[in-house]
Amino acid sequence: MKAVNQNNNFLLADNVEVAAAIFDRMKGLLGKKDIPQGYGLLIKKCNSIHMFFMRFAIDAVFLSKEGEVLHILQNFKPWRISKVVFGASSALELPAGTIGNNVKKGDFIVFK
């Protein structure tokens, strides 16, 4: 599955996995040494993330049920906790440096 910014057609990831089960949501990217460019993890039912035991920084986008970008984290480093993003129903985790200036609050992300 692909993740695309509907506002500017920027391709965020062309290999998006979905973490919907509770264990998959809790595990997230834990245990990975890194993530390749083009990869994304869409965590369902998620309005906050943590970076405990992570080995690398990530970019993350918190989305409403409709796919609207509510909050953005860039270069989010290990051993940090994000704020709770009210209204978020999912978080898309991406390799650090993916977002750049290509995603803004209020944009819409679509999955194809």
C-alpha cells in the first residue's frame, strides 16, 4: 500500500504496513535496526507514540479518521514520548527525513 499527500501528490511511502492488532500496535518498529526509504508503518487507534528502546530517529504523522494531518514529528529521536494528539486515530511512522517540507498540518494523506 502507498501513502500519498493528496494536497501535493508527494509519495510518503510505497511500502506501508498496517499495525491494527494490539500486539502489532504496541511493538511498532521495536527491534528493527533501521527502516528503508519508502517504508511506512500505519499504526491504527493511535494518538501518541513512544521511542523507548528504539535505535534510530523517525518522522511521524498523526492522522484523523478522515486522513487529515493533525500533528507532525520530524527527526523524533529515541527515548522520547510524543504528546497526545487529540482527534488522531492513527500514526504513520516513516524514516527520518521523509517529511521535509512536503507535509503540513491540514493536508490529507490517502492510502492506495
